[in-house]
Amino acid sequence: TMTIHSEQHIVDVHVRSGVYSSDTIFDYTHGYIATRLFSRNACFIMKIKKELIPELREIGRLAFERETMKDVYSPNNVWTQFQPGSSRLGNFKDWILYGKHIEKLCTGLPLYQ
């Protein structure tokens, strides 16, 4: 499921698929995406690259198209591959940088950037 909070510039994406379940937050205000993988009990954080990640208003349109047409080709499909080297727990400075929504998602979990 996807929830778009336009006034807060936040997108919540919840994937419920057994071992592959995850929660992802796109925080356009702070410019970061955080994904919490439940099977790994970890958070992966990446900077939003505007040339690769659709804008907030575009995500809503793409989600609507996909839901109504089921087979929409879009050049804006985004695939990421995380190659974690080391992790650490977030601290006060991290949460100022990443914002309260990502803090809520990732507090107490190892962070991979």
C-alpha cells in the first residue's frame, strides 16, 4: 500500500509479502529514502537523487496508472541495490539530518547508508 502525505512531503510504502515485507519512507523535505526490511531487522537509507527518483506529485500519478492499468511501462521505475559494508545505530545528529519520519521507522535498528 502507498500513502502520500502531500502537506508533509512524505510517501509511505508498505509491502506485505511474508519474508520480503518492508516499509519505506520517501522524505522529500529532508531528501532521503529509508527502507526497513523486516527479514533483516535493519534500515537502509539513501539520498534522493532527483534525476532518478520521481517527484512527489509524479509518484501519485504513477501509482494511479499502475493500479488502474496494471501493466504500465514507465521509464521512472526505480531499482536499487544495497551493498552494505558496515552499520551503526542512529544518533541525534542522524535524526536531525534524516527527519522524524525516518527516525520513527529506523530507531533502534542498524543503519546502512
